[in-house]
Amino acid sequence: MNEYLRPIRVCILHSSDDFTAFIRAGLSTESIIIFSEDDNRCQRDKENISTDCFLVEFIGDAPEIPDKIQIMRKQYPDVPIIGCTYSCSLLSQKVLLSYLDGFYCIDKTSSVWAINLELLIIKTTENRIKQKNFNKRFRFYRQVFKENPIPMALSQPDTGVFIVVNPAFLKTLGYTKEEVIGKSSTELQVFFDPNIRNSIIAAYRADAPPRDKEIVIRKKNGELITGLFSVDTLLWDNKEVLLTTMIDITYLKEVELSLSTRTRCIQQVLSNVSEGIIVYDTELNYRVWNRFMETITGISENELLGKPSLNFIPELIGDDLQSHMKKALDGKTSTSQDVWYHIPKTGKSGWVSLIYTPYRNSDGTIIGVIASVRDISERKKAEDEIRSHKGLLRSIIDTVPVSIICFDEKGTILLANKNFSSSFGLIPEAIEGHSYENFCRDSRFERHLSLIKQALTGREVPFQEEMEFEHEKPKKRFLRGRYSPLRGTDGEINGVVAVIIDITDLKIAQASVELVNSKLNLLSSITRHDILNSLTGILGYLTYAEMEQSPERIGTYIKKAHQVAYLIQEQIEFTRDYQDLGVKEPLWQNAKETFLTAISSLKMGDITLNLDLDGFSIFADPLLERVIYNICDNALRYGGTITRITSYWYKNGTDAIWVIRDDGVGIPEPMKERIFRKGVGNNTGLGLFLTREILDITGLSISETGKEGDGARFEIRIPDGEWRTANQ
């Protein structure tokens, strides 16, 4: 039985049908499957037949047969080819065997020809497989030999002549292949010690070939290197040869030679370095305690080495040094907080900062802990002084009623006082470290960038600006400030100091003074001029009445005197209202409630009132009620035959429009704007003038937009933030 796990597939090629039928009839067994190139199993891929062996019939001495075999060899290099014939001369068999893997002359009269041919097929096929596997292994080992970075050579044991060397051997020793092959190590003077080769051969003959033997080698240029030599034997062309490998350890030897010098150097560095160095083993016993540590603690190295890590800092403040040591043993580097220590034995004390790192050997295994200790006592003292000065500075700048911000050249805020941070609802620490640009609303930073650049050149740069704050009252704020260069201790400019003063209250006060002056002037005008004129009119009518004899005419003059007296009453009421204008703080007022309260004192009669103001509120002066009263009073007086007053609101962009309209005669086009001026109208001419003044206090405006003949229509425009609905 063959060594295959399956039957051997044999394909008959270049053979007659009779031969194919004869072989198929006599040779088909459990071990062998016979098929021809014309069978269905070959039709799928005639260019590449899947088979384990080819069987070819030879008839006579056909000269074309060797050519066919050569073609088959190229196409199927790993498939054996066996020739068969019924008769052939010995000379022809010898010739054909030089091309074939096997040849068999079939004797049809023999009863064992099929068994013999089957054995030949099995043996030939198995030999081909073994040869194929050997070739693969040989190519693999040749590749390993060629590409190995370790110098390798095959040489004859007796003479030392090199048979094969790899590129690493040539590169390490500096030779070419032609300079080495066929030469002995003695001829090339490879060994620095001429007797080394003899000792290697002696060990080889004693069945104790060298392993990692340290030998000095001479390169082609005369340079000496050190290598670890190992020698083995193997068969090469059926002869025993020596396989020599060498690991270049020249660099390691140089390192080894310098270790003692380096050790002494390290010891000197450890003794003179201006930081403490402590080394612990894995049990946290002291292994190194340098001179710096002796100085700051007063404890000598001899007192500690080999002993468990006593805690030379009895009182730890804010840190656990043992946990840092354990982290280092786990492979992590960690830094302690600033630690206060006190050594009762020596009286030494101070502040230190420690960094713990893993202590590893050459293969990376952690064998302990290294602690770097820095004395920060002077730094702590300086920090305390700085902290004291900074606290004083912070108290001062937090007390002043101005905004102070310091930022560096990149715009990073270094210092901000409470006045500045509170405007953002933050504490100073939440602002410091962030960009100044983040705390400039809208495009303010771009507008101020040129001013900041001027300050960075050393100039004092003042500025004034108006800003609007959506959620503050009043929304419009007036600021005055200055950018100044921030200089370091060396006098160099490294930032900017911004001082900003909110002068809104000052502006409001100035506006209040102006308003008071305006009121005084107007009130003076009314009391001195308008009321005086009205009194003159009353006196005139009364004088005429005294001179008249006719009761009817006397009644007329007295009636006119009464009308002028009512006019004086209105003028005095106006002065009362105008005097209160802007005195009280604006407040939120429900529009519908304000409207109904305002008209409650008016005689509405049969006039219909339509209001659609539910949930609508306005932020305005408390005299808003007077605004509604004046508008509705004018409608009743001058609207003619009005039957309806309507009021509603609608949204226009972000603003709200409050409409109050009637169905009276309306207002002529030329009078639409003039009616809001002082002195324009049929009576005092002060009602609508006062209306506009009241609304203007909180930024509201009023205009008349109706059509003459369709009734008056007053629109009050309320900006965003000054109005709201019930669900806001």
C-alpha cells in the first residue's frame, strides 16, 4: 500500500487506445486510479492536468519522444513520468531513463507485470514527493543561511577551507565572496590567536564542539573584533563539514570595559548633583542615599543602606509617599505634592518635591524605585511672600468699583477682579486662564484689537463705548476705559492692563439733570407764560361782562371765562404729571389692566370698547396709564361721532406694535407728526406731547398711521426686551 492517504492518480499521455485499455484493465486497483487525457476528469482543464504520475507509451525509438518529455517536465516539474513499452532494446532504455523517472517493459505473458508496474509507480511517486519535500527544506535552509544576520560559514574540518559563507560573514569581516571561498582561515589570518583553530578542531574531534566561545577575530582591514563562536557538524554533499556561527559582541565588550568607569562617574554625579537621589529595591529597602539627601536631612548614607524605608518625613502634609512608591513598582511615574518634612533627630526641616520612577534592569524588569528629591524650601518661602502680596493686591482690586483685567500678549487673562467677573455671573478664578476675546460681546474684540496693539507698544489708550446687555436694566450701558501696557520686573511689555468704568449711572444722572432742566424750563414757560395768558383772558372776559348790560352777552362772557379757567386746570394737571415724568423706576405693566384703569374716569357713553390684549405686558414708566388716557381723551374730544375704540397688539420682527384706534374723523396728513409737539392742538396742546415724552423714557415710540375719514390710529412700537407675553 502506498503512503498516500488516497489512491495515486495516474494519467496516461501520448499513448494508443489499445495501450490505454490494456493498462486500465490490468492496473486499476484500490491504490491506483487510471485515467487518460481524454477522460471527462481531464476535460475540465486540459492545460493543467491534476495527477500524481504520468504514464507514457513508447513505440520503437521514436525521436520525438524526448522532446515531448522535456515539454512535460517544464509544465509539470513535480510530477514523475514513467515510460512503458512492450519491447525495447537495452540501449533505448538507458537513453530514455535519462529523461524519465522510471521505465518498464511489459511482458504480456507474465502474470505479475501489473504488480511490478504498480510497485514502480508507487515507489517513483513517493521518491518524487520526498525529493520535492527535500528541495523545499533545502531552499528554506539556504534562505535562512543567506539572510541570517549572524555570520555563518561552512568549512572543511581538516583544512579549514571555506566552502560556503553567508553575506553577514562577508559584511562583518569585510571580504568579498571570491576572496574567501577556497581559502582557509589560516590563509586569511582570521584568528588573532593562530592556535585557536587547533583548539577548535581538537574539541570537535573530542565530540565537544565549542558553544559561545569568546574569540578575537581579525577583519580584512586588520581591525580586531570579538565574537561568540559556536561550531556544529552537518552533511554537505554527503560529506561532514563544520558549520561555524559568530555573534559580534565587540560593542558589548566595549560597554563592559567602560562599566567600571561609568560606575565611578555615576557615583561622582550622585554625590555632587544638586538634587536628592534615593534608590529602593523591590522590598523598599534603601540602596542609594546621596550626599544631597545627607545634607538636607542630616542622616548619613551608612545609617540607611539596606534598611527598610523608614519614613524620614514623620509628618506628611497632603500626600502619601508610600502610595507613590507602590505606583513606581507597578511601572508608573508619579509626582508627589509639595511635602513638608521635619527630622526630630537632626532638627532639619523644609519643603521637598519628589518624583518616583520605576528602576529597571537592562531587560526592562522593575528591580526597585528611584526617587528624585528637590529642595523647594526657598521657592515655598518666595511663594508665601508672593501669595501675601497677591492677596493684598487682590483685596485692593476687588474693592475698587471698576473692572480690572490683565492679559498677556496672546490674550490669556492673568488676573480679573470681582467687578469684572460678576458682570458674567462668575468668580475671578473661573475667568483667569481663558481668552479675553471670550468675554468680549459681539464684535467688541475686533473693534478693540487695534487699541490693544497700541497698548502693547507702550502707549496709554483711552476709549469710550456704548453697549447693550439683553438681560440687564437699563439695557444700554455706557463704558469708559483705558488699555495700559503691562510690564514685567525687567521692564519688558508682556501684556495689557484694562481698566473699565461703568459710567451709566453718571450718564443717567446727566440725562436726569438735563430732563430736570427741560422740565423746569417747560414748567416755567407754562406757569409764567401760558397760565398768565389764560388769566389775562379770564380777566378780559370778566371786564367785558361788567361793562355789558345785556344778560345774554354777560352769560356768554362768563361761559368763555369758565372755559379758559378749565384750560388753566388742564395746564396745572399737566405740570403735575410732567413733574413726575421719569422720577419713578419703570415697571412691568399689564396692557389690558392699564387700559381699563386709564379710561375709567372718561365718559365713554355708548362707545363700544374692543380689547385684544390678554397676557400682553410692557416695561414702561408708571405714567403709561396717562398715555392711554390722553389718546382716548383726544378720541372722545376730536373724533367726532365715534362709535368704537379698538386696541390690540402684534409682533413685528423682534418688536411689538400696540395699536389704539377709533372710527372717528381721523387726523389730516399734515398734522400726523405735529400733534406730538408742544402747543399744537385745540386746547393746551400738551396731551400728546406728554404721551411721547412718557414712552421715550424706556425706548418706546409712538406715531399716528390712520387715514383721514377712517379714524385715528396710534401705533406704539415696543422694542425687544421691553415687552412680554404671559408664557414668557
